[in-house]
Amino acid sequence: MSREGSSSPAPVVDGSGLRVCLISARFNDRIVDALAEGARRGLERCGVSEVTEITVPGALEIPAACDAAARHHDAVIALGCVIRGETYHFEVVADASARGVMDAGLRNSTAITNAILTVENLAQAEARSGPGDDNKGFEAALGAIELARVLADLA
């Protein structure tokens, strides 16, 4: 049976002892700040106490920071928000940032989760960065801890 289209919440995995880095873009800062708050809540729920926070200008700068942070952390969480405008720039930023984050994780064999929102409008961004457990920063934090533990088990 296919699970495509269905979603189940990430389990809360023990993150004690893990070093985690949050990388936040400054662009669309109100949304990104809400994502970061969600990520902090998720990390706290997992028992993570060692968190480094880094801010970069925008989504295109996140992959380079992820690559560097992956060398010194067990998990990295990328936080940003790209809202569609009237030009092709949206596709460039959305595609390049997503690919760069994925490549950084693969290159370093480090748990890196992508909570860079790519949305059509501000309302969609607000819906994905709210105070509940459906905040994409919160979900990315839980996913990062789970993946860090899986990668450690596979190492």
C-alpha cells in the first residue's frame, strides 16, 4: 500500500548529546523567525541542549552555511522563506536552495533538513509557520534528530 499523499508526524526521538545548528535566512524574517521558534520547540521536545544559531542573508546563502555547519554538528536545520513574485527568480531560488541543502547533507553524510518554505503568497507562509506542531520548523527539527540517529546507527 502506498503512503504517498499521507503524512504521519515524526516521532519524538531522544536528541540529548547531539549538536544541532539552525541556519536562518534574514529575508522574510517575520516568517523565518516563526519557523526558528518552531524548530527550537522541536529541539527542546527532543532534549537537545547544544544549539548553534546562524543567520545568513537569504535562501541562496543557506546551502554554503549548511555545508560548513555539517562538519561540526550532528544535525543542521535550514530555515527560510521564498514567496513567488512576478519573475522567474522564484524558481531559481527555490530550486537552487533545495538542491544545495540536499547536496550538503549528501556530501557530509550529515542530517540536514530543509524548512525553506517555497510558497505562492504570504498567507501560505503564515499557515506553515504558525505556533502549532504543524509549523514546518518544528517538523524539520524532529526530522533532523530522527535522521541524525539513523545516520549514527548506519555509521
